[in-house]
Amino acid sequence: MLRKIVAVLVLVPLAVILIAFAVANRQIVTVSFDPFSANAPAAAVTLPLFALFILLLIGGVLIGGASAWLRQSKWRRSARQLQREVRELRQKIDALEGTARQSAVFPEEGDPSRRLTVRPPMR
């Protein structure tokens, strides 16, 4: 519940700021991708300034998310390996518990190591 409240307290003002920015910056800008010809660029995009800002913001989020995902690959690999080991150990435990239950239900009378021996109390 607290997490939702904090998210609302952060996201609502951020949304208001973005909307105010979009309304205040509706003028058209030309973004040139040609560093050699400033007057007649070979590759250029004309769009509103707020659209450029939002596209750059989305691109930054995607690049940051991808870099974080790539940096965490060793932790994901380690988690998969540990999950595999846990699964194998649980299977071994289940197998051992199964043999323990069988030996408790059907003890072999000829095997002295399976019999319970109790020493008399010492005084």
C-alpha cells in the first residue's frame, strides 16, 4: 500500500510536468543527422519539440534498461544454476525419505544394524 502511495506521489507530479512541457513547447524543430550540410541536410526529421523530448526520454529508458539487463546476466545465470542444484537436492531428499519410510515400515529382522538397542540406565 505504501509503495502505491509513493508511486502516485512521484508519478502524478511527473505527469503534470510532462504535460505542461508539451503544451509550452509545441513549436516545430528540425533535427538534422547530417553533420556536413547544415542548410540542406540529407537526413533530417521535423517534429514538435515535446515529441523530440519524449522520444529521447523513451530511448534513454530503453538503453538504461538494456544495459542493466546485460549487467545482471551473471546473477541470472547464478540463480538458474542454484535453482537446478536445489531441484536435484530435493529429488535426492525425496528419494532418501522414500527409502527411510520403506525401511521403517519393513525392517529386516536379520540385520542387527537396523534394530534399536537401548542400554540400561547407569547409576
